[in-house]
Amino acid sequence: MPSQPETVNLAGSAIQISLALILILGIIMVAFYVLKKYGGRWGLGVRGKSGVVSFVGHLPLGPKQGVAVVKFAGKLLVLGVTEHSINLLTETDVTDESGPQKPFEESLRQADIAGGGS
């Protein structure tokens, strides 16, 4: 006796797939909320918020070359950045963050006057 082919219920399969997708999206949204709320406490900084290292500014000097300033551990680090390397040019202490910030070029000039330049 030949076996009868199984009938496929497309509506039931579509509902199962939809429910699985909703469940996965819900898990992703809950994970995003938890990381956003508690990520800073766990050392997972959110972009745009202050973390251990923060980007202050960048001055391009040519293709794939430039000078960047980053804040790290209470210091401003002036870095020479090329395609193949990153070099520390000078560093200064962060003094007052509440006042207006000096322009990037003025900070570089002061670092050069203080003997930090080569």
C-alpha cells in the first residue's frame, strides 16, 4: 500500500516562524536595553559618553596622516598617526574642563613652546 504524502500547513508554519522572529527580536531589544542601562558599570562604555579614553580632535596632515588628541587618565595625549604607526608626540595635564576649550592649533603651539615638540 503506497504511503500518503504528508500535507504541509503553510499557515501554521508561517505563524511559527513569525513567533520565533518576534521572540528573537524581543531578546535583542532586552539585551540592548540592559547593555545601555548597565554597560557603563560593567566597563562597556556607550559611544558618546565619557569612558577611559575619549577623542578630543584630529588635524589631518596628508593622506592617511595626521595629529590626534585623546584624553586618557587625566592627560591630553598628542599623537602622530600614520597608516602604519601611532607615536606619542607630547602629553599635558587636563586642568579645567568647565571653562571654554582652547582651539586645537593653540594647544599644539603651547605644547611646542613648552618643549614637547621635536
